[in-house]
Amino acid sequence: MANELCLDILGASFTIDADEDEAYLQKVLEQYRSAVENTQSISGINTPLNVAILTGFMLCDEINKIKQQIEGESAELQQRTNNLIAKLDQALKACDGI
């Protein structure tokens, strides 16, 4: 079921249809508005297009950093799992020898 979301940001107004529920869409919109305000406050840029582009770039940067962190944590968990499996294998082999 498609929901309509009215966007009114940086001087642009339009409506989009999305398959997500309304609460989720409002949450995403508020996050974007907050990101836009942050971009404007730290950059001093006021041109709507430039703010939108820089905000998108900064959000992509944040996404990539989170992905790298998750990948690093995943690799660490994989290594721990492999170490535990090796220890269990050694313990089982020791039990077989008894």
C-alpha cells in the first residue's frame, strides 16, 4: 500500500508515493531535515541546491563509515567464531583419545 509524503524542504515542495508506512516516512523526513540544518550550520552554505548536494554527500559518508564499522565487527566475530570452533575441535579430539 503506497503512502503519500508531502516534502517541503529547502524551498521545494512536492509529494512522493512510497511503500513504507507513514510513521517511517515521517521519521526519515525529520532525519533529513535535521541533516540539512546541520549542513547549513556547519558549512554556512545557504544555496538550497548546494545544501542538498552537500547533505547527500555527508549522509553517504556516514553510511559508508557505518558499513565499514559493521564489516570490521563482522570480521572480528567471524574470527572469534573460528577460534571457538578450533578450541572445540581440540577438546573433542582430546576426549576421543581418553
